[in-house]
Amino acid sequence: MRTSNLLVIGILTAVPAAGQTRDTTARPDSASQSIELVREVFSYEGAGRDPFVSLLKSGDVRPLISDLKLVTIVYDARYPARSVAVLRDITNGKRYRARVGEVFGRLRVTQIRPREVVFTVQEYGYERQQTLSLAKQEETP
């Protein structure tokens, strides 16, 4: 019985009383007014790095050490700083001329020796050294 009493009370409150009428006509001045939507807009004007820009850029990641092949080294024993190594990216065929101190993505050329190049690889805040060597040459008899 309680649920039926509540149902009747809910119906009676939803229906207006006999003497009351609802105003269903539109107001003449409301039709001439336009509705204006306001939207918040955010623009970053602070100093330093924009927090909405990705930290990883494709140019910063490539070339990987595994993608590089050491083609040749022009080594100057008198002035090792003038030595040059030629590297080739096996994924796209791009060639790099490397000198000591140059940076390629995450790779920095640390040292050029007569048959190998030593890189410092920066990954996830750590540095490690890795070496690329020339392919062994077969001697002809």
C-alpha cells in the first residue's frame, strides 16, 4: 500500500492544480535574442619548454647504432682529430661523414681509431660506449 500512495502523490505533484495554467506561449522578445556559447581557450605563454609538445622527435632517435655500417676510415696518425669515418645507414642508404665530437641523433663520436669508431650512446639518461669496426679484409695471395 505504501508504494501506491507514493505513486499517487508523485502524480499529483506533477500535474498542475485545476486553477493553475502553464505558460506555453513563447515570449516575443526571446525570439529576437540569440544564444551565445562561450568556450574556454588555453594557450601556453610560459617560459621554458611547452608541456604539450612531445619529447620524442623522430629526428632525435635516428640513426640507431644497429642501423649503421662503417664503410671506411681516413685516419691521420699525426693529427687524429682530422680523421674522418664514413658511415652508411642500411635502412635508407644515407651516408654520414663523422668526425670526433659530432652528434647523430643519440650517438656522439668519441674516438676514431685506424679500424674502428667509438660512439657514446645516450639512452634514458644513461651513457654507454659502443664500437663499430671495419669488416675484416681478406688478403689475396
